[in-house]
Amino acid sequence: MHATDFCLTVRAAEFDEFVAGFFLPSRSPRHAPSFSHGRRIMTAATELPQILVIDDEMGPRESLRMLLKPNYQVRTADCVETGLKLLKEKNPDTIVMDIRMPGMSGIEGLRQIRQIDPHLSVIMLTGFGALETAKEALRLGANDYISKPFDAHEMQQVIDRNVERTRAHRTTETASAEIKELNNRLLQQLAQKERLAALGQASAEFVHDLGNPLTIVWGYVQLLARRLDKSEEDENASSVKELKIIEQHVRTCRELLTMWQGYGNVEASPPKPVSISSTLREILKGLDSTAQQKGVVFRVSICDDPCVLMGDSVQLNRAIQNVIINAIQACPDKSGIVSVTCEQKDFYVDLRVEDNGAGIPAAQLPRIFDPYFTTKQARNGTGLGLYITKKVVEDHNGSIKVDSLLDLDDTEVVSPNYL
């Protein structure tokens, strides 16, 4: 059987791992894609978004209902009190509410809406001469205001934007709740493992591996939260892409959880074709947020060849990801550079990762593959990163070496794969 060699060359200042204490949602985030006037936003259940219109005047209320009916489920109320009841019953995606109404005013209604749902988008309708009242509404938490008589196209655009904003916030809240739920589930599983003492090495590796995708997810959640507060259409479009990255790493964590639950009870997975080029691109895409937060720039050169090996995709992913995360962490803040190249050689793939970190002292080089050896503070690394990488490479019939000078580091991994 033809064999393809896998050569991974890594250049990094340190090779220790940072383990994040965050856990991923158990199902794909639900979000609404961006869209233009006249197109529908559909949820995973193919239901139309819900709009609640609160206005004591029938004319504007019915005009809005007719305008929005093709793209939304529209409910109306002729007073704030009725609107608040519908809010609690129907959980709309956006509220359009007049400021001046008999009885409870739109301003007071806004205060109560914010107590019920702090992130629900609220658009205030203002009449002539009510600009100061509209500004007060914005100070109290309204997301937009539109003057009467309103332009139909402008109204559609404003509602589109605010529906996306509400759904993006709800997606973030759902993800946070599921992170907490998975965290509790994992703690319960660990508490039930009577063999945990005998499996100390395996549990440490598991926590280490789970930390990598969780670090990525947490970085994108932070970026997403900051962008949602700006409520701009182009920002929301970026948020949708980041939610897809979160979804991808949710799957990775669940695969690791499955692998942990069956530890010692299943045989190794049979080797399958793995594209190192594609794997590398996905890893770099997922780590982009982590690099941005540290001020690290990626310089990437990946050949057009798919660089296919026979092996375990999860294990190869964890090995490559370990090395790139190490390189990011080794870089200086705000001025780091991580260079990644991937080439198809005669019978192997040459993957190199370099960084401009401070380097590893020569006296420490012989120990960098030892389990639990780390040059970082205890809270910043477990000392398992290169140990795991070396084990994965050797499981794929490969070898790994590291050359390092202060201010100049180089690690080379050669791993052939066989059926």
C-alpha cells in the first residue's frame, strides 16, 4: 500500500499549553442570516420572525401590519398594557412602539420591557416635535426610533437589522447557558469515574485537549458580544460567520467528550484519508480570534495539493493545533508573528510553524517532550502540549525533533501514515 509521509516543522519559543475553563454548547447555535428588503429571515424551524406593534392609532398600526406581513408574523396592540401581555406570551423578535399613547406611555412601556427582556430590540415611533422624547427613549435603552409618517423602505431596513440583533443576542445567551450545562455535566461525569486515579494521565490529556477548542470558542464569544452592542448590519454579518466557527468547535468538544466516555473500552479508529491542507486551514480559521486578542499576525503559505495522509483526523488535528497555539502563546503581545507553511514533498508533507518568541534555553530542550514539563506558570500551562503532539506523531509512525536558540526556535516532526 502506498504511504505518504507527514513532516511537521514547528518553530516556537515555548511549547506549553493554556487550558481554558469554558465548555461548549451541545447543539448548533440558532441564528438569523443577514438579508435585504423583501427577503425572509427563517429560523431552523422555518418560522417567520415575530414583530409586535404597539400603537393606539389604528392607521399606523394597520399600515405596519400590512407592510410587514409578507416577511414576519405581526401582532398588534392598541395600548402598552396589552402589548406587555403579548410580549410575555409570544416572545417577539422586535417591538415597534409609539412613544405617546393614552394611559401608559411608550417611555414607561420601554422601562417595563427592559425589565422583562434586556436584549429585545425596541423601535420607537415619534410624531412631529418629539425629538427630545425620542432621545430620552434611546437613553433608556431603545435601539432605534423612526418619525411618523415613516418611509416603508427605511422601516423595513430598520426592522431587519433589529431582528438580527435580537436573535444574535439570544444565540449568545443560549450558548452561555449550554456552556454552563456542559460544564456541570462534565463535572458530574468526572465525579462518577471511580477509575480516575488510575486514569490520571488520560484525564489530564483530555482536559488539555478540551481547552484548545474552548479557548477558540471563548475568543469568538467575546468578539461577538462586543460587535452585537454596536448593532450594525456589517457587524452582524461577521457575527454569523463567527457563530459557524463556534458551531464547528462545539462538535470538536463533543467528539472529545465521546472519546473520554469510552476511554479504555474501544479500539483505535481505523485510519482514514485526512487532508492536512484542509485541516490546517480550519485550525488557522478557528484560531484567528485567539491570535487577534494577543496581537499576533498569521503569515500563511499552504500549497494547492490536499496533502492527504491516512490516519486519525481528530488526533492529527489536536497535534497540529497544539503546536500553533503554543506558537501564539510564545509570541510577544501586540507584535507577534506566526508563520505557517505546508508543502507536499516526494512522499511526505512538510508543515512548518515559526514564531518570533523569546526562545527556549538550551538546558530545557531535552525535557520539552516530557509530560508535565512546562516553562510557564502553573495556571498558564499543563506541560502536556508537546508530549501529546509527540505521542500522536509516533502513533502515526513518525518522529519529532526541536531545535531552538534564544530568539530562534525550530521544531521538526516527521510522521508517515500507513493503512
